[in-house]
Amino acid sequence: MPNSLTGGQVPPRALDTVGLVDQGLGNAGAQETARSLALPDPTPAGTAGSAPTLEEGDTDPWALPQLKDTGQSWKGKVAGDAFKDNVVLSNPVAGLVLGVLVTVLVQSSSTSSSIVVSMVASKLLTVRASVPIIMGVNVGTSITSTLVSMAQSGDRDVFRRAFGGSAVHGIFNWLTVLVLLPLESAAALLERLSALTLGVASLQPGGHAPDILKVLTRPLTDLIVQLDADVIAGSATGNTTNSSLIKRWCGTRAQPTAGNSSHCGAAGGCGGPGPERNSPAPEELLPCRHLFAGTVLTDLAVGFILLAASLLVLCACLVLIVKLLNSVLRGRIAQAVRTVLNADFPFPFSWLSGYLAILVGAGLTFVLQSSSVFTAAIVPLMGVGVISLDRAYPLLLGSNIGTTTTALLAALASPADTLLSGVQVALIHFFFNLIGILLWYVVPILRLPIPLAKHFGDLTARYRWVAIAYLLLGFLLLPLAAFGLSLAGGIVLAAVGGPLVVLIVLIVLVTVLQRHQPAWLPRRLRSWAWLPLWLRSLEPWDRLVSRCCPCKVCSPPQAVAKEAHCYENPEVLASQQL
């Protein structure tokens, strides 16, 4: 064989053979094969050839690398390890944004918190990394009340009250995040507080968590889709296969055999050896009877279909709730309900009324097993003028407490090996809302969400497109931008987000001083008149939106349009009496 290799050139086929053997046999097998083939040295420098050669020890930087097959699929434990080892989730801002986005998609804080509890219990997520996600879950659930208020945008006064009521929920959650997220990053406040509570309590794994609404909804959901719990559990433990999450077989049925007929006696009158009589009968698998049983679609496609359908049904139900409450609460009924809901205890116990409202909100949310349903009913009542903003505020705070009890009871029903971690995450969610109430409700002067929500309601009543901008920016675009910066690294996120946060804080501070203590500011900063109009007023943006959306909903009210017209035309202002 070496005599046939003229000119020191190696046939390409021999190189392919060596490469294949080297991949299949390892180092020892490759060396033995090279000795058996007796391959000569490569072509020395200067020898004529069809292609330039590389010196010994050099590699071609443009050569394609060999592709390695890890033999693992992207699901199950591999997907879980991506969460566990991902440095993105170690960034608190990224975890916060992730919780907001997930809750916005599933429209349920209970579902989102249950997902976080399951991931922590399965060791796919640490307790410390789950705290910002839980905060984001609390923020994301306020989008439901905002969507409900949009259904009342036809009347400006109604929309002012409804949107203000939905905004007070979101403002409370954001203010609590702004205080507790830095504290958690610096001192792990919620993590240590929940761990201390677990150390004091003596917990035992339960058997079943109370689930009130599922008794009513389970028959309907089983007709739509059923999931295989074994595949979900295997995905968390790493014992999963390529099986689909959609359940295909829902039971078994024993098949009759020739030696086990119905006329055989109980004493073994059907003859045959003993082992055959004791052998189990073959079982027949019974297919499931739901909409996606036996489908050829992938799990991802089925998930997107169900997500789109659920969001459509949710929006339709929210609109129907608003229409129903608007039609029922009229006249004397509305007056009676308003008197009961806004009543206070007699002096000097009038301060107890708000705390009773917190307990009522928590109790009703626990019964309904959903804070979204409760807030979807409160916001229309505010729009029609049945509940005041001051009374709806403690009701919504109680709803935040009530939705945590569901996850807490579900965690108490966990197995013994996952009990502590699941309960700790549920306690973190509970303490987050409890500390928020202590910050923004106990001291009356610190109830900042109420005046901020009123100001926001007045703004959206004048410019109704601000509500749509608030939805898109607050719950979609800004969270996606923050998450994208988090993927680039914490330094990039701090370099971009830090100056923006400082600028916003300075603007808010100067605006407050302009209204209350203008003498403390330089003459230049006592008003924003030196800024361009599009930076200090929404009028140019409103005209732009009115051109793009010439509908009645987006147009300004008649009085505001007349005032703006007169302000821009002094001659009209002088000739007409307003």
C-alpha cells in the first residue's frame, strides 16, 4: 500500500477512513489503524501540489468544525437545566420582567405562581431567583383590570373612574416592587423572612388542596384537552421521553380470554394448569375523548391554539361582565349597593372600614380562586359609580392577599420532598403583598396610589389613547426591551436603564417641587415652558393620533377641542365668549 502512494500524496478516501475510524474507535483504535495503514508524512513544503499546505501544528481557520451530537433533545431535564444554569435569571430585573410577561400571557397570577412553585420544588430554579419572578407575577395580574376598564371607554366620566380604579392596582404593585426589589437584591429580605417562618412552623405534607372552581370547570376542560401528568413529572426529574404532553390514553379495559369465560365457576371449573388461571388477563387501552386526542399537531401548535382561544374567551367574558353590571346596577338597586359598599363604621371606629374591606376582598378572592375575576367585577362597579376609589383600593389589596392563599394551600398539599421549597415560594408571594399593604395603606398619608390613580384617570379621560399606550408600554414593549437588555448582560442593562431611571426620578422631583415649593428651584426650572411643546404637552401627540385614528373614541372631548382651538387662535378668543 505505501508503494502506491506516489509523491507523498494521500488519497482523500484514506483520510476519510481514518477520520471515521477515529470518531468510532477513540484514540487507541485510531492509532492502531494508522499503524496498519502505514500512512506516510504529509507533503513537505515546496512540493508541487494542487493546493497549498499548512505547516505542522497549524490549522486552517476556515475549515468547518466537526458537528457533535450530544444525544439529548431540547426538552425535559435539558430544558430545566437551561433555567437552572442560565445567568439571565440571576439578574433580578430579568426575573421581574419574565414574571410580568408570563402572567400577561396566561392572564392568571395563580397559574404563574404555581409554575414558579413547581420549578423551585423540582430544583430547576432557586428560591432567590424566584423572588423577582413572583414580584413580576403580582405586577402582571393588574393587566386584567385594565382590559376591563377599556370596555367602558365609550363614556368619558365612566372611563375616568374605571381606568383610575384599574390603575390604582398597578400603581400599588409597581411602588411595592420599587421598594422591595432593591431590598431583596441587597439583603434577601423576603427569602430570609419566609425561611424564618418555615423554621418556626411544623409542616406536614397534605393529601389534597381545596379546589372549589375546578369541580365546576373540570368536566368542560376535559372535553377540550387533557395533559399527561407522568410526562410533566418526568420533564422535571429528567426521566422524560419524547412523548407528547397531550394525553392520548385515558384508561384500560380487561379483554376476555378463552380460559376466562363468563360461565367458568369460581372454584376454577375451567380446567387448565394453575399458573394459567392466575395469570393476568390482557388489557386494552381506551383512547381519551377530548378535542385534541389523536391530533397530528405538535405540542407547541396546540399550546398556541389554546392560548389564543383562551384570551379570546377571556376578553369576551370581560365585556359581558361589564355589560351585565351596567344593565343591572341602575336606579334604586345601584343606590342600595352603593350605600352598603361605601358605608363606614361610626366614629371613632371609622378607620376599621378599610381593613374590613381588605378581609372581604381576600375572602371573596379565595372563594373565587381567581383575583382576575374579582377585579373584573370591581372595575365596572367603579365605572358606574357604585364603588368609590377610596373603598375599591382596600378591596383590591385584599384580592392580592386572597390570591396568595390558593398557592399556599396548594403548596401545603405537596409531597414531603418538595413541601418546604413550595411553601417558601408561596410565603414569599404572601409577604410581598403584606409588606405592600403595610407600606401604602396603614399610614393614610402614604396612600400614594390613590392620588396617582386619580391623576392618571383624568389624563386618560382627556386623551383616551393614553390607555392603549399604557397597556403596550407597561406590559409589553418596555418589559421586552428590559428582557432583551438583560440577555446582553447586567452591565449593558445598567448602562442603558440606569440613566433613564435617574432622569425619570429627577423629572418627578422637579415637577413636585414646581407645584408645592417653586422657590426652592432655579428660575429656569420653575416651569417647563422652555421645553418644546411636544415634550411638555400631549396636545401634539393627540393631534397626531386623531389623524391616524379619526374615530370618536380617540378624538378629544368637545370642550377640550374648543379650548385648544381658542388657545391657538387669539383672535377667536377675543371675539367669542367662552
